[in-house]
Amino acid sequence: MSEIVVLHFWSPTCRPCQVIKPAIEDLKEEFSQMTWVSVNTHADSQGYAQKFGVSVVPTIVVTKNGTEVARHSGSSIGIYYTILRKALAA
């Protein structure tokens, strides 16, 4: 089985990030078979934002077996849901 990792980039000063936070928590529950990594871009000691070239929050980056397969920036939860479903199906 392939490993799917979802990196959720956010910032404590980002209003849209705060607005969609409950929906992201719902996605984490619904897609619990995926590994979720929450990345606060203000305290990104691992350098994930730089590694993935993320300069806008909120953003999710989906990787499958270490390769990026999808990403979306913005507060449209519907698009996040679609991306995650497609990652599982691929």
C-alpha cells in the first residue's frame, strides 16, 4: 500500500487559516489513513515551506510515496476534499 502524506501549511496570523481550521480537522478525521503534517510557517524548524516552495497559506501539499501529487492554496475546502479523494484513488 502506498503512503500518502498531507502537509498542511498555515500561519497563526492568517485569518483564512483560522477560518478553515475546523474543516481541516474534519478532513484529518475523514482521511485518517493518510499521514498529516501540520506546518506552522512561523515556526518551521524542519524547513518544509522552503523545501516545497510554499509562500502562501493556507496550502496543502499531498505526496504519495515521497513524490508530490497535488497541491492547493486557498480556503476552498471542496478543492482540498477533491484532491485528497483523487490521491487515494490513484
